[in-house]
Amino acid sequence: MKRRANSVAAIGFLSWVGLFWMGQGLTFGVYDQGPGIYPSAGQTDFYVIWPAVVALTLGTAAWVVNGTQRGFHALAALGILAIIAIFPFLFVYTGGV
């Protein structure tokens, strides 16, 4: 169970880190459009903050679980939830249909 839980958590973690990286690039792209053009707080929250929070939560949970050697079922469940949460996030991230 330990290996599966870590694998699921790693897939979820890397997926959310990838979304964070893409969101950071999109946010910096707005700055590059010219002086006086800034992304809104909502864009920054959605494209940068949320993926970072999910990735850090999952990474911290994996670190704690592997440090204590307990709770691998909870880590697997959290990893699965993180992977499932990507789909509704991407639906809104890409503008819908």
C-alpha cells in the first residue's frame, strides 16, 4: 500500500505543480503585454494560488505520512481526490467547453 499511495500522491502532486507552472507563465504573460496591465486578483488566485495550495498540501501530507509510517490509506485517498479535482478545475481553467 505504501508504494501505491506514494505513486498516486506523486501523480497528483506533479499534475498540480504543472498547473502552477502554467498559471505562473500565464500571469507573467499578462505583465509582458505592456506597462499598466496587470492580472486581476481572481486570475492570480485561480491560476497560481490554488494549484500551489493543492500541491503543497499534497506534498506536505506525503512528507508527514512517510515520516510517521502511518496513514497511507489517507494519503492514497487525498491523492485520488487531487487527481479527480483536476478535471473540474481544468474545465473552468480553459474557459468551459
